[in-house]
Amino acid sequence: MIILDASPLIHLTKIGKLEYIIGLFDFIIISNAVYKEVIEEGIKAGYTDATLILNYFKNNKIKEIKIENPDPLLEEYLHPGESESIQLADHLKCILVIDEKKGRLIAEQRKIEFLTTADVLLLLLKEGLINFDFFKKNLAKYSADGWLGAEIYQKYLEEGKKYE
């Protein structure tokens, strides 16, 4: 099982690789807050990727789980999507894909296994589901958009070259 926070869900959908993640893990779990943010608000805003994600949801490839007893401290510190995604990963003991630094720090403190979108791209490259050029292009985009610093970008690039 794998849980995706909003940003990785959106990024992986925009680059057309959500299907590959589903192929590796059978289905994706999202929290209620991520469902509202990405699907409900995305559809209202007219984002085509939100409609695509909704179709995966309707076909049971994405499953939404509601947090029954939310952690008020996490909810004060993090965005609702990150807060609920971390709580789900902790409760279900599964991998979390999260990009935001504060969320990753909390996941690390709670000993939750997590990946970033860049880690997922590296996984797809290792599995032969994307090629090195695609990997490099998307890493460069994340770096240009401020998601990866130069040092982190270089680290991923070097790791990715092993699978070129």
C-alpha cells in the first residue's frame, strides 16, 4: 500500500505516471483532505488532472480513507492534507509520498517510511518504467520550480545515471 499527499498526486498525474504507481502498488490511498483539495477543489477550478484522478477513484484505483480521530497538534502545524496523510501512514504502517519539508520531518520523527516525488521518479527509473531522459527532464523541472535544491538535484541525477 502507498499513500500519496496532494503534491505528489498532482505531479505524478501531470506527468502521466500515476498509472505506473498504481501498477507497482495495486492502488493508492489518499486522505479525505487530499480528496477535497485535489479532486473536489480541482474540478471546481477546472483542472483536467483532477478529472483524471476522479476517474481513478471511481475505478477503485485510488481509495479515500477518513481519519477518525485527528491529531489536533498535527492539524495546527501542517496543512490538512499533510496532517491526514501522515496520520494515515502511521495508522496503516505503509509508505507515504510527501514533498513538503515540515511533513517529511514529522514523518521521520514518527518513523514513517516516506518517499518524495523525486524518489518515486527514481523508483520508476529503476523499474524501467521511465527512461533516464524523462527522469532528468522532470528532476530539472522540479529544481527550476524550487522543489529541489541544486545539491539534492545533483544527488538524484547521479543516482539516476546508474540506471541510464
